[in-house]
Amino acid sequence: MDMTIKQAQQQVDEWINTIGVRYFSELTNLGILMEETGELARIIVRQYGEQSFKESDKKDGLADEMADVLWVLLCLANQTGVDLTEALRRNMEKKTTRDADRHSNNEKLK
């Protein structure tokens, strides 16, 4: 199922308001975002780094952990009135202007 960021925000909002009953507070969701980011980091460290998987880690998938992070970020955007489509567009514009030559001139990347 293809969807835009705006559609994802709308679907999360609909789910929260029907199945989820209500949003957790912004502060609670920030804590959940940090927790989910840690779980994503654990998978990446084990999959791409030197650390080995524990038996309890094997059930977790990279895509699912990324989706968990995205879900909570979408919740926070909805709660705080952030249009992530517009925010991402502006952020890409800022990076494109600011970093036009920065990375191509970075000797470490050559």
C-alpha cells in the first residue's frame, strides 16, 4: 500500500481516535520515541556492527522497528500540529542550500 506522509499522518490519527482511544501525552510519546529508537539501534548494532544477536533479539525485525519509530513520530507530529510533508520539504530545501558543496568537498568521503 503506497501512501504519502500526509496520508500516513491521517491514518495514524484515525487509528488513534478509534482503536487507540486517544493519544498519549506528548511527553509520554517522546519517551516512547526514545524507547523505539533504542530498539532500532539495538537491531542495527547487531545486524551491521560487531555485537551478536541474543536469542530474544531474533524475533525483532529491522523494518518493524523502523515502522515503530515512524509511528510515534507521526503521532507527535499530529499532536503538535506539524505537517511532516511540508516540514520535510523545507528541511530538504535547507540542506540542499546549506550543503550544496559541503559533502562533495569533504576529503573523508572520497
